[in-house]
Amino acid sequence: KEPEEEKIKEKLIEPFDISKDRLFRFKLFKSNECLRLFMDIHHIVFDGYSLKILVNEILDLYKRKEVKLESYTAYDFALDEAKKREGKNYQNAKNWYLEKFADVEEVSLPQGDKKDSEVDFKEYQTSLDVDFKLIQEYCRKNQINENAFTTAAFGTLLSIYTMNRKAAFATIYNGRHDKTTQNTVSMFVRTLPVLCQNEENIEISEYVKKVKDLLLESKIGRAVQQECRDR
């Protein structure tokens, strides 16, 4: 019943002791109306895409469909990543990051306004009345995706805030850039450094394409990207 449910909710979410706890908890509650599944999974072993995989498999089981075991596990991925760190591509990637970001000055935001000995922060919000269909049409016409477009827009905004034509910041992506991990439950999200260079008199379409190329190089590497272009 509802009062009991509220009491249960308060006790469901607890911290994990990663030195000894299993890093997931599942509980099933039965009421007169339905069954409720509660899941509490530590983020170091589970990401948003993993939730999609798990929920879809549970639904498939209810439909009496066959659910296959993982063909490629997080452990397999860890072993493969360790091998890659010993290879030539890892060093190439390291050199690429040094080439792109070595001379970039780091700026942390928000910095705040200093008044006497105190630092003060203010907040300003505004709505951009832009039709998303127009953005989609622009992206289709210029062969870019919405992610590159909005990342480039944020880079421009950050460049204005910092009064620096080179705007560096971090974004994330799901880390699943090939089919081997499409059915793997784990934490694959990766931090992705981005550098937007707001050069004077550059065409907007050219600027956004440069951001798109940099995002691709960051995710899959320059060599792989060039190979895709050659094909």
C-alpha cells in the first residue's frame, strides 16, 4: 500500500562499500496492482546505455523471446584496452592530444566577480527561440550532426566569456564506437576534451565542420577517421 511504499523508498538507496559490496541491488515488490522492480547499480559498472540494454532484455523475457548472453564482456574490454595501451596507436593518440592541447590555456568557469575579499556569483538565464527543424535542416545541408553543431555553439559562447579565441572544455560520449559493445552492460562513458578555435572571418559552416572533425578524431583517432574518408 502507498504508506508502506513510501517507507520502503526511504530505505532503498544506500551507499555502496566498493571494497566488499556487490555493486548492484535488485528488489521486487508485489502489490495488489502490479510488480515493481527496484534497481540500484553503481555507476562504475553501469551507464545509461546499459540501462537500455537491461530493460529491453527484461521486456523480451516477458514476451518469451530468447535473450542471448553477452558475447563481449566488460572484462574482455578491459583486457583489450590494456593491450592497446602497449601498442603504437596509443602513443599516436597521446601525441595527437599533446599537439592539439599543449599550448591551450586552461580556464575554469564560473570564475565569479571579486568584490573586496568576497567572490560573488550571479545567474542569468535566457531562452533561445530557435526552431529545431531549422537546425536539423542546416545540419543536413552541411553534412554535420546536431551534436557537432551545439558543441560548436557552446565553444563560441565560451570563447566570448573567456575573451580567448581558443576555447577548451570537456564533454562526454558513450564510448561505444563499434558493434562489439552494443550488447555489453558496463560503464563505457568517456570524457572528451574539445578545442574550438574561433578564428577571425571564418565561415560558420567551416568552423562547425572543424569541430565535427575534431570530435571524430578524439573518439576514434585520426588514422581511423582518414581510413573512413578514403573508403
